[in-house]
Amino acid sequence: MGIFTVTTHLYDWVRSLPLDIALYQYVASLPNGKEDKNFITKPELALSLMKFGITGTEELILHS
């Protein structure tokens, strides 16, 4: 195990600039696994970051 992050980047084919970052809590580290109320999948977290970056107004979902 380790620390996992999900990020969004601005990329211009030469450079990459990180825009947003969110920590992902690995399912095995949660007391109830996938049934834990704090569990969110990496794709769900990534989609939340993208929506947050596009709209700037939608709250970032850190836990479902």
C-alpha cells in the first residue's frame, strides 16, 4: 500500500501543469472496505476533479 493521488493536468504537448489533486483512500485501509461510507472509486474521484475544473463551482466530492 501507499499514498495514491488522482490529478488533473493542463497539457500543451510540451509541458504538463497539475491543476487539481485529491488523495485516494485505498479500499483495504477502510474499516468496512467497499461498504464504507467514505469509499469512492478512482474513476468517480477523477470525474469529480474534472467537473470541478470545468465548472469551478461544483463541490469536489471527497467522500460519497
